[in-house]
Amino acid sequence: MKYVISFLFLHSSFFLFAQNSQVSSSAVSPLAQYNIEWNNIKYNNCNTAVNAAYLSRSEKEVIYILNLIRCYPALFAKTVLKKYPAFSGNDYLADDVFYYRSLVDTLLTLQPIQLLYPDKACFISAKCHAYSSGISGYVGHTRKTKDCISKKYYYGECCDYGHKDPLDIVLSLLIDEGIPSLGHRIVCLSSYAKIGVSIQPHTTYGHNAVLDFYY
């Protein structure tokens, strides 16, 4: 009897191992706190910046999260976006029709978009602007120094202020509260292929993030 029990235990252990083999043990998804499904290894292809040594961990995660949204928009809407108002402490968003709910509707019907890949020239462009803006307390897209003008390299640009958490940065741009044109959302969900991200201190807002996109 003990041999039968041992066999059943080993069989069950193997079954559990087989079930869990699809979950990455090397890394935890930045979206896992919303739903453990995001730890499935099939989403690892969205982590295109994982080996970009010039990016910080948070900057890599901005690209990772943005790719997850672009590739799996409906899943993101159902598992992350619907919980975000409560999780972020911004419960009022759940009742906002124009900004928050329109994003939910957009992602539920959006077709997958190509992956974004990190680009060094885009990063240099974004970093120069984020760094100089942070020092001066500037808000906007205009390059104020000759150095940053010479390094400018993008077709679409998003600037966010007051956030340092990667998910907060991405959702601030996608919800685009206070921007009637929804310009940041449009840029983030457009058919760009390259991206540079820089998160820097900001004298007025604490932090600012610049995302530069290129075809």
C-alpha cells in the first residue's frame, strides 16, 4: 500500500509541476499583483528591454507594461485596468466616463499592436529632455538646450509628471486625464516600433518621465 501512496504522490507532484511549468520562476511580472496569469512565460516576449543595459529597472518595466497592453489589450482591461482605481487609491476614476471608461472600452475592442523595442537614440533623446526638464522644473516638449536639441530623436513623445512607478506612468498617459485630445493615449497605442524611456527627478513634481517613439 505504501508503494501505491508513494506513486500517487509522485504522480500528483509531477502533475503540479507540469501545470506550473508555464509560470516563469525567474521573474515576477509587474502586473502579477493584479492577476497571477501575467506570470505565464508566454508573456515574456513582451519584455523586449530586459537586456538593455542603459535602461534602469523602472524604465525597462515601462516598456514591458506598454508592450503587454499593446499585445493583450482586452486581458489588461479585464484584469488590471478594472482594479486600478481602487488599487491606486484613485477610486473616483471608476466613475469617470470620458477618460477612464473610454480607455476600458478602447482596450476591450483594440486589436493587438506590434511590440516596441528599446532604441538607444530614442533613449538619449528622452533622457536629455527628462534630465534638463527636471532640473529647471519645465513642463512640456520643447527642448531648451542646444545639447537636447541636437539629441532630439522621435516622431511621437509623451511626458508624464509626478509618477515614478512604471504602471502609474503608463496608465497616467493612457487615461490621459485632463487632456481632451487624448494625445498621449493615441501615441502610446500607435504603430511605432522603437521607444526610449527616461525617468528623472523633477524639482516641481518630484519625478518626470519622457517616452520617445520612433517608427
